[in-house]
Amino acid sequence: MNDPFPIPLPPTQDELPYDDGEPMETGRHRQQMELLIETLQPWLQARGDGYVAGNMFVYYSLAQVRRQDFKGPDVFVVLDVPQHERKSWVVWEEGKPPDVVIELLSESTAEADKTTKKRIYESRMRVAEYFWFDPFDSDDWAGFRLQGEHYEPLESGGDDRLPCRALGLTLTRWRGLYQGVEAVWLRWTDLDGMLLSTAEERTREAESRAEQAESRAEQAETRAQRLAARLRELGMDPDEMD
């Protein structure tokens, strides 16, 4: 028998808007987002689960869908979920909200990131850890961990790193060159303070190891040739020796 009053199912990611058509604030903001995502993806792949994305809608309630009043975080990470492509993050489909959210501050967004969005992550989405960072003012950065009903601020200590307990990593301010821009960037590190590498850094590291191995091989060959020459001086044929 058909139900005369069927309860409508909540919309899926295929039925929800997933692109607000608005680019990142600046090129630096886009690069900072890419740096955080690029370096974390191999770490998640090594885990075998988890999802990281940026500038994507996160749907956490049907009321939010009706109002269409909240855009997605600049960067968010979710653990213990399958690794496949999404158009948007829909909490009622995935079964959980993001574990970590990072907002990149700008003049037009800083107030909302520090107040309105922070309250949504804290009380509505229940995001375990929330961070913000200003790509043009690296002194303006902070982290918070959900304790009970409220966020408690994180302390960086003396090593200039904010702990991200949800991931077992830390976030640090790093001065260097990324995509041709010299700046102070927000980056992931492991608990020993080692940076999670970019693809370019991994390529350079591989090339450096290959060069070192080639250099060691050349040095070994040089030593062997010198030894052979010395043996010949002593009247011995190195080719006939075991």
C-alpha cells in the first residue's frame, strides 16, 4: 500500500548546488589553500582513508539548504571516510562533519571567520578543531579544539606550531618559496616538526638522493681504479685476483 503522505528524503550531493561561482580572495589565498591540500593528500593516501578539500560547500542541515546562507570552508579534512571524489560534503550522506576546518582570513571575511563561522563550526557542525590564518599577516593565526560545548584556544608553545590532535599533526608558519611566491605560509608538519612535502619538494629530494648515490658510485669506482693501479705497481694483476 502506498503511503499517502510520504516523507521526502533529504537532497543528495547531486541535487544540491556545489559551486558558488566565487573565486578565492586573491592568488595568495588560492595558493595557500592548494599548499595545505597538496601536502596532506599523500599523508591521507598512506593512511588509506580520509578526505581533504577546499572552497567546497559543506551541507550540515536542511535549514541551511533552505536559507543558502553559508558557503564552504577554505580547507577541511575528514578522517575515516572513503577516498573518492565529491561534488560537495553532505553531512547526512557521509555520516559525519569535518574533523578539521581552516579558514584563510581576508579583510572582507575576517570578522565572519572569527565570529559567525566559528560559532557554526562550534555549535552546529561540531568540528573537532578549527584554525584560521591570514596569508598576508602571518601573525594573525589561531587554533581551537572543541572541549565539551565550546572551543578552547590552542597554544603554539615555543616551537611556533599549533597541534592538530585530530590528525596527529601540527600546523606551522614556514617562510619559503611556493609556486614562485616567497612568503610565510601555513604548512603541515609531523609531530617531530618535519614538513609534509610538496610534489616539487619530493621531486627535488628524489633527485638529490639519486645524485648522492651517483656520487658515491663514482667515488667507489675511483677508489677501485686507484687500488688496481697500486697493485700493478707492486707487480700484481688485479684482474687475476679474486
